[in-house]
Amino acid sequence: MSHETTVARRQVEITNGLGLHVRPAQKFVELACRFQAEIRVRHNGTEVDGKSILSLTTMAAECGTRLELEARGPDATAAVEALAGLVSARFYEDENGEPIPAEPGMEPAR
């Protein structure tokens, strides 16, 4: 019987105007916590827990910052896909940080 852990990685770029501030970090953490996988986020040699809002906000990831998402666990691939989708959707914010409606199907159901 194999005890291999599924690992998934993806590069993403922060494209929302205000970067990874508190509100997008909260959305990221809420989505990450829906998955069993351990979520790590890397930037410039720093690695943080993707399920910790404090850790994410301390990265000070501005617009244009490239991050590497990594998930380890049974649902790692789904986790990385969902989180990358959230980032590419600019955390459902406009350029001023105001919320915009989420498109149906972009995030997994609760």
C-alpha cells in the first residue's frame, strides 16, 4: 500500500490593484480552509502558511508580485486550481479594492 502524498504547485501573479491586502487574504484563507491539503505560499525565499491571514498579509504582495502556491494532501490539485482561480479573478475586486460579483462556478461550493 502506497502512502504517497499528492503535491500540486502553480505560479500565480497578483493582478488586483491593491495587492494581497487583508480582504483578499481573508478570501484566500477562507477558500484554502475548505481543503484538507496543507497550503504553502512562497515568494522571494519566504514561505508562509496559506491558511493563515496574518502570514499572507506579512508577505506584502503588491500588484505584479509572482507567488508560488503549493498544496500537499489528498485534494492538493483541486486546492491549487481553486486558489489560482481566485487570484486570477483578482479576488473579485475592482482596481479600487471594491468587491465585484463572483462568477458562478469560480469557487467550489461550501
